[in-house]
Amino acid sequence: QVHLVESGGGLVRPGGSLRLSCAASGCKFSVHAMNWVRQAPGKGFEWVANINSGGSSTAYARSVEGRFTVSRDNAKNTLYLQMNSLKPEDTAVYFCSTGTDGSGRGQGTQVTVSS
């Protein structure tokens, strides 16, 4: 089982950028497709982005497409999420996970977009 630790969250103004990281340990990271999901206050998990095991294919939720970019470095066992043009509605706890439903996720990192 992959153990995941997210970092890089924080407070940012609308229009700003953040880069999240997800450090993986345990079973071989490079064989897993990976996801970012988020959970806004009082809401369920929302799938954000997916990347295949080799990093050659990505997919995004419509709400973030064109603003967020998922990438990975298998040599460093690390997953990334570059978030640009952030909006208040992007405020949430962000998790990296092996499942698109948030299963196998880490502890999360808080992203707050506010002026």
C-alpha cells in the first residue's frame, strides 16, 4: 500500500497560484495511476485530476481544466498539482489518492483562496 503525504497548501488571493506536492512511500509508486481530490467545508469529495502511471496521460474535472496541471516525478516518488488562477470556490482540503473516490488518500493539505 502506498503511503501519501501532501504539502504546499496555504492562503492565497484570488488569481494567485499554488503548487501542491504529494510524497509517496511504501509500494512502488510508479505502477499506480494517481489522483487529486478535494473536499470543501460541508461537502463530499470532488475528483480534481488524474494522471496515469507513466505520466503521459492526464484528465481534469471541468471546474479546474485549463487552470490546474497534474504531473509526477516517478524517480522522486512525488505527485504534483500546479494550481493557477485560483478562485474562492477552489477553497478545500486537497488530497492525493490512488482512487478517484479519494480512497487511499493522505492526510490532506488546506488551500484557502480569499482576499
